[in-house]
Amino acid sequence: MPMEVTDEELFEELIADLEERSKPSKNDIRYERYVKYINCFISKFGRERVYLVGSTSERSKLAFSKDNGDADFLMVSGKLEIPAENLVSNREAPCFVWIRADSCSRDIGLEVVGDEYISANTLREVRPELFTILRAIYLHVTATVNKLPETDEDRTILSVSSKVGIQTTTYRSLKFEENIEDLKEFFLNNENIERANEKEKLLEDRWKQVTVIECEKKIYRRLYEASKLAIPSDRKKNNGGIAFFVQLVEEILARQSGALPKTPSDEMNNFQTNHDNDTDQKSSKMVDMACNKDKLFKATYTGRSHKDFVPALVITGELEGMRLWKKRVLDKGWDVKKVNDICDTEIFVVSRVCPKGPNAEKDFCLSFNLAERKLMIAMSTVEKRVFLILKAFLKGVFDNMHKQQDKELKLTTYHIKTLLFWLSEQNKWEDTWSVQKLTDFALGFLLEKISTKELPHYFIPSHNLFLDFETSDFQLLKDCVMKVGADQLKSLEYFIKLRYVDRGEITFTKENMDCFWGMSADGGRSEQRNKLEEAMIDFQRGIYDKRIENGDSPLQQAISETIELCLRDDGCIDVSQFEAIHLLLTKGDGDIIKLKMDEKTKMDGKEKVSLRKKTGMICMWFSLKFI
């Protein structure tokens, strides 16, 4: 007879499953590399920078198998820093602040509210006053056509404003419960067409303020010729990456030669005519559905990936909260080096409306992402296991119980993370405790905080993270904690089984659907073209700013160093041998070279495309660096 598996052994198996799912995916690793390359490139033009934050950077994610990766990107301006003395804290919610305007913020043309405070609108999007090269990259990344699912399209993109920036979600095989195609044209109206045409006129005016010098034109031409080598022969299969870059270079060269690309006015006017002819034929039922602001659209999907782009400003000087935190943990015997490392980490402000006495025009929020990342990485193995377990409870039982009562689950992984920070600092458990016993202890601590209706922010304890919770929220959360506490094993099993669901479920609001339909009359294509042009302009603005300082263009160095970093990371090409090629061609003292390629590289399918792209990158790098 087979041996029976004990509850303790089964519990360990489930934890091992959670740990396996928390490991970085291919997308996670790719995002880390992208951030590394972007920072390498933009560092040559100023102080703009981008950070990968959240669970992906902390290695603490817990994704379902149908979720193809989430990423949070903190985009930091290099044109403005905020002195700590310019922050005015909200007494009822000290993590929220207003920012006093000063000569620096006024000089770069930021909007000021009441002639005293910086407008929160400044950071609700990646504004040209605060960003240049990074804004161009952001526009590139978010320039995907937004469209409803069609028979020949497996990906559907939704980009909406979030509480602190822009969210972009890609769905695979998105299917709605009802036929919504008939509603589409109600949202593609004349106003969208006029707005798109006005945007194109503004872009033409912005182009007049851009200067490209001769050496940069030469670099663009070289990049254009080299990058064409990396494009697959079947252009239909290449819908981004290199093809987008080639298009960008073509546009820059065309602009500088005075040949402006055609506008999509004819395409849009054709749509307008069809739209006007068909509108009167729609049924009253369709009209009512389109105008119903509370209408929800249910859909399912087989996979999705999610990205958050958060514009931020760095704070200079010491915050009172960090000074008090440092004293608190040093008094408890924390390692001085570790504490100083966390205190030296950058702190930011992002645009977010305070839940208590909101002021949409002035509210900003303090962001401790980088400090929290270091705390998460420093957690012990047992503490990380407990975090994953609590996160599984949250995504499983907690979420299900709230859905059953048609309630929003306000408790987030950020609350769970903060709870663990406090537990780790207080260290009230024994080293010999099992993970299950420590989880019981953490659930008891969570229940205590829910009962007192207060969970202090870790770095700013005077700020209550339960500030926007209502009495009904606390009662339902108590029930959730009691249920998972009564049977941790069953609660973990419930979450694990969710991975086997064939299709995920999602509900879209009327506002979400406006984002699908309302971008432009051609389903978002003219919006993509506009973003492309904006990216080109901002890219050149960033180069111009640096060129003004020293007279030289840093473009060649930025591109060659970034490509070299990428090739070295890839590991299948020995970059140093190209230096020998250069010696052979220019000085005659190089050895005969045989390029080292990975012998295991297969030459079929994606491997061929990958090798072709590497070849194009090598040609770019070699052309820029040596010739």
C-alpha cells in the first residue's frame, strides 16, 4: 500500500509550489535587462532613469499560469528634484503631500495651482517638461494599436490611467460574453477625428523646434541600413522591435529632408462617412447600452501581461520619517551598514489623490519603492515563505469571498508586505517555529490590526494604511482571516487549483471600453503614428539638451555602449573579437579572426530570427564604434 501523505508534508508540497511560481519568468528577466539597457542609454543624455519596482523586482510575485508577467516601471525625471523642505504633509494622511513651487519648477514651465503649489497633473503622465529621452522610450512602448479582438488578432491591448500613472494590459484570446462589435462605432465620433487632426498639426509645429546636426544624420543613416539586416524576410510576422526602429529612422531622415509623412485624413474621413451613414440604423437598445455609464462588459482570456508606468520626482534632503525610522531600528540593534544603505536609497513623489480630504489638483504621494525592495530581499527564507502564503490567501479565499458579496477587496499585497515588515522588526517569534506556526502568528497579527482598524505605514507610522476602509470592509476581512486560519491547508489548496482554470475572467467598465474604442476613428492607428512622431521629437530634444552643454553629440557613444552591453549579456558572441577585426582592417596587426558562436544554437524557427537580429545589432555596433 502507498504511504499516506501527512498534512505537514502536503503543506510543504504546496509551499514548494508557491516558491516555484514566485521564480522569475522569461518576461521578468527580460524586463530587468530592458531597464538595464535603457539606463545605460539615457545616462549619456542627463539624469533621467527608470527602475523596475514591485513584486517582479523583489522576486516576490505569485502569478497564475495564465498571467504572462507583470511589471511596474518607475520613471524618474532628470530635470527637476524636490527639496524635502518644499513638501507639506497632510496631517490626516502624512504619506500624502503638497509640493511648494520654487524657481526651478517655474523655470521649466510646470503648471502651478494658486500660484503656490505644483499641480498634480504634472505627474499624471510623462510630460515633455520633465522628460525627454525617457519619454520617447515610454511613447514607443505604449504605442501599440488598441483594438477589439478580431478573427485575425490574438492580442488585445488596453491602456488606461491608473492612480499613479498609466496601466497597459495585453490580453490573449479575449472574448466577451455579448456581441459588442455593434457598439464600436458609437464611440468613434467626430470629436475623435477632430482631436487626431489637431494633434497632427501640433506635431508639425513641434518638429520646427527640433535640430539634427550632420553627424547625427550620418548615424541615423548607418543605423537604418544596419537595422534592415535584422528584419525577418516575412515582415508580417514582425510587428514591433526592429521594424519599429527602422520606421523611426526612416521618419527622422524624411523629416530632415523636408518630406513629411502623409496624414491618415483620408482613412479617417472614409470612416466618418460610413459612421454617419450607419448611425441612424442602430437600434434603440444599442444606443441605451452605449450611453449606460454603469454598464459592465464581462469577458474571458487565456493569458495576459500587465505593465504600470509611473512618472516620479526624486526628493533631495532627509525626510523626518526616515530619520525617526533609522533611530528606531538602530535602537533595536539593527546592523548599521544595512540601515545606512536603506536610508541612502532614493525616495520619490508620485501623483496620487489622498483618500482623506482628496485634492486632485495638489495631492502627491511619497514612494519608498526602492527602500521596500531592499527590505523584501533581506527577509529570511521563512519570512518570504509566509509572505507567499498570505499572498495566496489574499488572491484565493479573500478574493473569492469578496466576489461572492460583490464587494471590492481593498486589502492588497502592499498591506501584507507592510505587516511582514513590522513583524520582522519586532521579531516576536522563535527561530525554531515552523512556517505554519509563523503563518498562524502573522494571521493573528493581521486580525489584530483589522480589529483596531489601523495598520501604520512602515516608514511613516502616523499614516494609517486602512484610511479608506469602511466598517463593512473590516467585518468581511475578519471573516476571511478566520476562514483561512481555521484551515490553512484547504485555503492553500483552493489557490493552487485556480491555476488549472482554462480561462481567466475580467470585467470592463464603460470607461475601459472608451479606451478601446475612443482613441481615434481608425481603431488607434493614427494614435500610434502620433506617438511615433512624439517619440522622435522627444528623442531629439534629449540629444539637443546634452549637445548644448558640451557641443558634441553623445548619440554615437550611447548607442554603441548599449548594444555592446546587450551583446555581452547575451553571451553567444565574443565582442572582443570585433576589436581585433578593427585592428586587422585599420592597422594590419590583428590576427585572423573566427567569430565564436554558440555551437548549440539551432537554426530553425525563432533561433533564425534571433540570430538575424544579433547580426543587425553587431553591424550597428561595429559601424558606430570603429568605422
